[in-house]
Amino acid sequence: MAKREVDIVVISDVHLGTYGCHAKELLKYLKSIKPKILILNGDIIDIWQFSKSYWPEAHMKVVRRILKFVTEGIPVYYLTGNHDEMLRKFADFNLGSFKLQNKVVLNIDGKKAWIFHGDVFDVTMQHSKWLAKLGAVGYDTLILINSFTNRLLTAFGREKMSFSQKVKAKFKDAVKFINQFEQTAADLAVEKGYQYVICGHIHHAEIRQMQATDHPGTVLYLNSGDWVESLTALEYNGRNWTVFKYDPANFKSDNDEEDKTDTEDLDAKMDVRNLLERFRQETH
């Protein structure tokens, strides 16, 4: 099947290593595209909640597919987030077309794009990290219960529902936090002279032209959403940004066969589970 060519793809908040991660769906999406640049904007691997007892094959296949982009010479930027913050000590590490950074500024068709995860704007992250970690465990549990509930709803022919999105919609503080996050990102981007500011972190996909609060000018604010609930990514093609939303109806082929060129046993060479366990232990 011919792959869809895309100039830039931005993905964030995948949370590999957690029950809520939709690795199979992400893998299908990654197999369907041929990006010129791939940006992984934080929380790709959830080292906070990582356990050696839970690392499904589908999660490893996502890692393999990303590495395949690297071997093909496609620039892959891994920008660190809060759930994979342990990687920040290795920032500015480059290996071929793979670059590990905390943030990056790219020139996209003559416009400067400021790209970073966004947890720096989260007050809870800055002052009560233990509370943020506790919330992450609670969120993952909620997603697990939600997944079980949706299977029952589907079996009875009912429409799926999102517990966390309903919770966010009912609490004004959650909506206020998202609005403040977006405005803070926009204000700083305008102040620094950027035309695009691209974040993740809040699991809320968005593309919106925003006016700065204290400075004249506007900026295009973009957020790639997540692959836990919304299953979204940002795509840039033909000088236009769009939000891609995964629709299973467009991915009916269930061909999980690895490409015949992928003959190396990456599990054995990388030993991902042991590596992530070491990262996790170093933080305790």
C-alpha cells in the first residue's frame, strides 16, 4: 500500500508502557505515512509509570517503526516531556538523523516554529511533582476502567464515552488551566518573535491563531493532542497545518507483518525494558 507523504508530523503524549496507550493504532498510523520530518514532542515513553512487567509487543513495534524512520535518514526529533524527563540529562544527543532535545526551533517555509512539550507551564509540575505523579497514576487507572466500560458499551451497540473528557468539561478549573496554558504559550511565542508555537502535554489537540495579551501581534498556537484518548497528531503539508484524528474505518487492513528488511532483533540489541527500568530507578 502506498504511503501518504507528509512534510512534518508532530506526535506527543503517547505514554508507551501504560495501559492507556493506543500503540496498535499509532503503529498503523506510522506505517501509513512517509514524513520528511518526525517530531516526537514529549511523553512518548512513560518512564514515570514504567514497569518491566508491562511492555507489550505493540509498544515495542512502535519503537521499531520510529527507528526505521531513523535508518531511512528521516530527521526524528525526540523532545523530552515530564513523563520522560529522565532523558533531559542526555539532551543534545545526536545519532545520525535522530536528535534528542528539550526544545527546538525550526524554520518552516520561512516561518519560525518554537516546539516543546509544555510542562514548563504546569504549576503542579514545578511545585508539587509528587502530586502530578499521583495524578498520572489516577489518570491511567481511569483510562483502564474507561476502556473496559467502552468494550461493554460497544458490545451492546452503544456509543463510546470518555470519562476524563467529561470530567474536564464539568470542572471549570480544568478548562481554565487549558486556556491559561494556551495563552501563556502564545504570549511567550509572540514576545520571542515566533510565528508558530507547538506544544503537547495537555492532551487537547488544537490549531488556533492567538493574540498576545501584553504584546502586539499574533501567533499560530498548535497542540498535537495525545494517543491515549483523542488519538491525534499534527500534520504540515502544502504550507498548511491540520489535526489528524485516527479513525479505525480508514485502517481496516490489519497487516501487522514486519517489513522484510527489518531482520535485526531490536529487542535483544536495545533491551528497552531494562534500560527504562534503570532510568526509573535513578529517580528514586
